[in-house]
Amino acid sequence: MARLPFQHLSRRQALLAGTALPFAASAFPSSAIAEADMMGHSFTRHHRFPLGAFEVTALLAGTQTRPDPHSIFGLNVSEEEFARVAEAHFIPTDRAQFFFTPVVVNTGTELVLFDTGTDAEGITTALQDAGHAPDQIDVVVLTHMHGDHIGGLMRDGVRTFANARYVTGRVEHEHWAAAGNEGFNANVRPLGDDIRLIEGEDEVAPGITAIEAFGHTPGHLAFMLESEGARLALIADTANHFAWSVEHPDWEVRFDMDKMAAAETRRRIFGMLAQERIPFIGYHMPFPALGYVAAEGEGFRYVPASYQMMLDGA
């Protein structure tokens, strides 16, 4: 690493520089900064990194503050235990921030989009920020049929991704097709026979393999990406919160349709990720939703990614 030049100051030079500071400050009225407009919260809309010969882009399709998170996470633990974990992570107990993070994988031959956010505007805005147009998407993969994953499929009854093929799990599709669900009927059913139905361990494309992650919904799928020896798991909603779900896999989550199966899935998938030190993207994790897990105590420890994916061979 190149060293920056360092200028050595004599004692007299340092004293003169110090005495000049009050005069320099007085040249700028203090009110100038105070009059700047408040800009509000700001987020980048995409985060891109290489994975072997693939290029992976996490997209922020939306974010939402939800009140009373204990009514969502840790349904089977006391207020005191819930608050203890929140305090350990420096987060409040009265609010939680949800993030919605679809992922685009450029395999070199196709653009594969995993999930579509809550609405067409959110996903298309995030895609455009990342340099992609909706009609460039070749494949749309649906991990499951909750509204915040299928909501961007249609805009006013027209397909958002005009040139895409569609892939989802057979178990998941069959469940919701029989359930009379409004979101499914409006967004997924119109795709008709254009959806390819897959099972666990099936390939979406070379290097992209489905993993059964049932419990959150009846046929919920995660996916493993692998290119040139580098791996990344897309866990979708296997866990919805880094502290109250990843680190405590047995804590019940309101949105999990089969809570026992969901807990078993979390233990199995996070156990594998921890043992093999595989990074993952979780759909609702704090953006850019990229991190690792390590086994710790009776559960796991979440480790947000820093610069690992910027380094060759990471």
C-alpha cells in the first residue's frame, strides 16, 4: 500500500497554525450550516459484487417501519427475554425496520431475478438504479407466494417483466393455487403455463440450485449460487430478523405458517452455512442484507458482511 506523504511541522509552525483557526472559523457565519434543509433518511438502492464468474446485485425494493415487533418475533418468549436480546443488539423493542431485498444474478448469459418486492414501482426503480430495465430480466424466480415477494409481478394487470420466464416451487404453487388467495390470483395465476415448477435440488440455471426450506410457507425455497468455487445462499424468508430470528432459530415468528418446521429449517440451513462459512442474503435483513452466521451457544451469531466480497477469492 502506498504511503501518504507526511509533513513535519516545527513547534513554531504548529503554534501559528493553531492561532489562525479562530480567525478562519469567524469567516464563515455559524448560521450558514443551520439554514441547510433537512434531507431525511436516504438509502442506496443497490449493492453489487462478484461471485466467481457471476455478478450479484441486491436491490432495495422498499423499507418499512413496523410497530410492536414482539407481536411478530419471539411469540414463545417473555417480554423480558425479548427486551434483553434487543438491548444486546442496541435496537428498540417498540419498532423494527423491515427491508425488502430482491436479488439479481447475472450469470454471464442470463439475468435471473429472485422475488419482486411489494409492488412494480419499487422493483423497477431499484432495477433502474442498478442499471437494468425490467424487459432485460430473463428469469424471475419466486421463493414463495407472500405478497411482499410477488407484488411486483404485475402493473395494472400487465406483466412487469415482459420477456421473462418464471420459476417457483411445485409444492408452493399447488398450495396457493388451491387456497383462493387474492394476491396469488392477481399476480401469479395470470402467468398460467409460463411458470416452470421445480423441486428441491433442481437447477434454475447452471450454478443456481433450489433448497427446500419449508415452514415459513408450505413450499418455501432457498437457493444456493455457486460459480468458480464461490458460493452464496439466498435464504429468502428462512429468517426475517438478524437478532430475533437468525440468532434464535427456535423463537416463533408470526408469519411462519408451520412454526415447528420453520424452526427446524432455520437450524438446518444456518447450521450448514455456519459449518461451511457460506455467506447469505436474507430478504428482510438490514440492507444490503448480506452476512454470515457462526454457531454460538444454542443458536447462531449473525455477522454482517464488510469487505469480504470485494476481495479476490473471498
